Amino acid sequence: MIWGILLSAFGLGGTFGFWNYIANDIRYSYRSPFTSHELTILCLLFLSIAMLLAGILVIIFAVIRKNNQDRLQRVERMGPGNQMAGVCPQCGLNITSGTEICPRCGYSMIKSEEEL
């Protein structure tokens, strides 16, 4: 995720910087045939755009990966009766196994004989 943010930031800064440079450069026309200076600036502009797009894709894939990991953890924590182990069924607080009363809502984790 951090790499995606860095790539996006550098790509966005470079794109705006080189676009601004091209828009304000009165010495060159940036039309074919290109000089070596124009080709260098255009290549840097396209490289910045590629960095921006790569950063956005890295962020998207990181978010998707995180969501899938969260879903997998929820499935792995399912206990008997489709109750999540280590989670209060009343308020959803993550608790350690063996906890008898939820510290947030006070729900009793111990099943009474009537509930069994």
C-alpha cells in the first residue's frame, strides 16, 4: 500500500510538473519532428503517467487483498453453530478464548443449561 501511495504521489507530481513545463515552454513546439530535448521531456511525462497508473493499481490490489484476507480470517474463526470464535456475538468485539463476560457490552459467553 505504501509503495502504491509513493508511486502515485511521484507520478502525479511528475505528470503535473512536466505537463506544466510543456505548457509554459516557449522555445519548443512539441510537434513532429521532435528535438532530443522534446523527446526527453515527453518520455519523462509518459514515465510519470505510467508511475501514476501503476501506483493506483497497486493501491487497488492492496485494498482487494486486505478485504480477501479479512474474509478468510472470518471464515477461519467460525466455530460451532456458525458463531465466530473469539468474537462477542452481541457487539462484535474481538476477545480472547476463555473470556466469560464481554468487557464492552457485558454479554455472558458461558452457555446456560437452557441454551444448550
